[in-house]
Amino acid sequence: MAIHLILGGARSGKSAYAEQLAKQFAALQCASVCYIATAQVQDVEMQQRIAHHQASRPAGWQTYEVQTDLAGALLQQPQEGVVIIDCLTLWLMSCFSQYPTINQAAIDEFMAALSVFKGELYMVSNEVSMGVVPMGAISRDYVDALGRMHQHIAAMADRVTLMVAGIPMKVKG
């Protein structure tokens, strides 16, 4: 089994690509698919985005909505199935909800869970560190934390893909 990190900008096709890979793997291996969703409804636009994602998923997929305990949700999944986590960017934002305190324990627990998970795992996350350095302290701290997390996950991952305009670009694996 394998860990696959899928990075890209907003609306780059990350989620659709992860879903396509999960469908293919599940069909070949007769495996179940679990979708761990991390988005929280903050406004009407986010509610519409979430509804769009929900409508695109096959009816037979299990969906879990997670705010902070991503490690627990991942470790509850069967190792022979397929798991999609969408998305790490929004999940990490929940770890910043009490800023300047950051829920480092949740981040550490998730990284530990990744190291023991043996199933097929597709993780979606935004690559936000390719632009200018953010002006505010919270934005800089968030971009730094996300970048460090991406680096750790990429080191563990069997595959890393960067999505650009709906085109998957192989970075690793």
C-alpha cells in the first residue's frame, strides 16, 4: 500500500484527481473507499464548495467529517481499503483556531498515525508557499507550519503529485 500526497493551488483539480485514483484502486482491489473531509462550514460559499464535493462522491463511499482528530479518524480506517483526506490545508487551519496557541499535539498525533498506517492513502493539500511571504504573523506561522508538514509527509510518501491546471505533474514516485 502507499501514501500519495497531492498538492496544488485552489481549483487545480486536486480533489478530482484523488477521487479518480481512489476509484481506480478500489475497482482493481475490490476495496472500500473512505473519504475523510476536513472542511467546516464558515459561510455560504464554503457550504456550496462542500456540497459540490459531496455530490461528486460515489454513494458507496464512507464519509467522515473531522475537525481536529485527524489521527483518530485515519487509524479507525481498514488498512486494506482506500482513504482520501481532503484537505490537509483546512485541517491545519483548525489547529490554528486558538492562535497564537497552535494545536501541535493534533499535528504530532497525525504525523505518528501516518507512520503506522499501511493502507492506500491519498492526501489533498494546497501548496500555498509559492508566492510572497505573507504580511501578518498568523499567516506567516500558518504557511510555515503547512510547509513543514508537507515536507514531512513528502519524505514519508511513496508518491507526490503537483496539480497544475488539472494536469498531474509527478514530483516523487
